[in-house]
Amino acid sequence: MKFVYALVAMSLGIIVFGLYLIMSEPQTNEPTAPREIGLLPVPTPATESDVPQLDSEPGTEPWCDMMMQKPGDAWEEEETRIFADQCIYLN
């Protein structure tokens, strides 16, 4: 039973010491400057009019650049294959 009393007394001592530390922390009345939060712009979905229409040969550099700006859901299967074969360079 003495062990339980000692444990309760030690717990109360830790609580009192913690409250003392909280109360003895210096209080500042100075307002803190608000932090600026940088926001990333929301990308607007590309439309067909945003994609440059070039009459270039599939697989050429201008064609690859045009495909990079074209929305992914507007790609055709053949365009995807050509892009994968010609426009992605592995080192």
C-alpha cells in the first residue's frame, strides 16, 4: 500500500512541477507578424484552342512539343505510341 501512496505522491509532484513550468514561461504581449503563405496557382485545363496546331511530322521535335501541351485524354492511341518511341529519350 505504501507503494501506491508513493506513486500517487510522485504523480502529483510531476503535475505540480509541470504547472510551475507552464506558469513561469515568460508571456509576451507583442503581436506576432502574420506569416505569408505562398499558394500555388491552380493549373487550368488545356482546351483544344490552347494546343498549338502544327502541321509537323509525327515524331519530330515540334510535334513532341505540341503533344506535351495537348491534354492526355485527347491523345489517340497511335499518337501515344509515336510519342513513346520518338519523344522519350533514355540515357
